[in-house]
Amino acid sequence: MNTKPLQYNPAPTQEKATAVSGWLEEKKAEDVLAIDIAAERAFTDAVLIAGAQSQRHAQGLADFVLEQCRKEGYEFLRMEGYQSGQWILLDLNDLVVNILLRDQRDLYRLEELWPKGRLLHDGRIQAPRPASIE
């Protein structure tokens, strides 16, 4: 029987989300968040949300993720929003990466769309807790 070898890396979604989160943080993406939404019967298994400081930074983040995906053999289906750089979406099949400028992220609040989703990665900057007053 003639079997065709796998074209793409069959890494589990959580492993892929962790890797992509790390790549984004390496390039100074802000408040990187990965959410497992597979249980919600959504369009993908996980969503990754990251902030960018400028259009050029967003485009650079997208370019770097695509470069790393090629190196790792992760499947890439398409990209949207690259030219404007306000909100860039990378479809990695089982993982959808959203790179947004701060004002876009504040406006759309994607994090709130899947409240039952399981956090795979939380790189948001946590505000220090105030000292208790006793």
C-alpha cells in the first residue's frame, strides 16, 4: 500500500499554542493569551490573542510566527489583515492567532467571547495586589 507521509507536524494543539505564545513573547507581543475552545464546538480548537505596539510590530510578529511555523512544520492556511496591521489573523488550522493593536484589542475584547474556554497560556501583565489593610 502506498501511504503518503504526513505533510505537517501533528503536534497537539496545546503544544502548538505554547510554542506560538513563546514566539510572540520572544518578539515582545503584549498580554499573550491562549484559550482552548474545542469543548465549545467552535471553528477551531484554540484561539491565541496577542497585542502589538504598532502596525509594523504587528506585521513583524505575524512574519515571525509564519517563519517559525515553516521551520516547525505547522500547518498554515491563510492570513487576513496584514496590510492594515490593525488586526492580523493567522489561521493555523487548529489554532487561530489574533494579533491586535491595543485600541483594537480593547474595542473587540476577544478574551470575553469564550468564558468557558480553558486557559492554555496566560501572559497578561498582572497588576500587583494591594497590601491588605488591617
